[in-house]
Amino acid sequence: MRMSDQTKMASVSRQKLIITLLKDASSPITGSEFAKKTNVSRQVIVQDISILKAKNEPIVATSQGYIYLNSEKEDNLHQKVVVCNHSPDQTLEELYLIVDHGVTVKDVKVEHAVYGDLTASIRVSNRKEVEQFVKKIKETKASYLASLTGGIHLHTLEADSISKIEAACKDLKKAGIMI
């Protein structure tokens, strides 16, 4: 659904389209992709997403783009929060150890002395998504949240079976990453 070069979508129509596309998507959609489809700037899309979130639409921004959380799908998944500690250069190893077991890393959390709990959505489920996440960190010269706490951080792990999560945890402990 590509708009003509002169036509900009009205905000309500654009927001409805964003929700529809996100619900139907099998992978994250970037703000730039939405901007091209609707002939507006990426910043307008960011504002639309903020408005939709304020209306309690379960949209999450990840390093790969936006996703719509399907609560029915998530109800069938197992979750576990794990505590890890490692250097920034072990991030790739840590995430590979997890996703190689069919486990999704939903987020990273740290406890900051001033701001309290800080949580960032990661949503990586395979090696390609892990590589994109790490590449984006490097390209933007961003710091990992764990750098705020000397490497200590938590992850919410998610999988369709608890045995997959337990296997990932076993490998994380063996590698000296999980506390």
C-alpha cells in the first residue's frame, strides 16, 4: 500500500494502518518502512507510535523495529528472569547461548542507583537478530545497559517449553555468564 508522492495519509488512517500491519507482521517493522508506506517522515511515525501506546496498544520498539504483542501467543509461552554478569565483548556469546536453544531474550534490565529499574526491550530469537542488535549498538556507539552496573543485568527469557530455558541457563552457567 504505497501512497502517491503527493498524498500524505491522515493521522487516524495512518495509525489504523500501523496497527493492521503490525498485527499481520511476522517480523518487526521499522519506522522508516512505515514512513515510506504512508509518505510521512519517520518522526511522524514515532509520534503515531507514541499516541498508539498511550491508547494502550501493545506495541514494543525493538532494535529491529516495532512489534505488536499478541497476548494469546504469549499466554502459551514460559518465562524466566535470569541474572547475568559479563563484559561487553561477551554479549554476542551470551545471546547466542540463549537463542541457540530456541529461547527469546525479551529484554534487559538493570538497577540504576539514581533512576531505579531500567528496562529495554531486546526481543531477539535467532542469531541474525542477535547480530543486528549488536551491530546497531556498535554503529550508534551506544553502551549496553549492563555497563551502568559493572556488567550485572537481568534478562527475561521466553520459550514454548521450560526445558529450552533450562538448557540455555545450563549453558550460561557453564560459560560463567549466569549468576
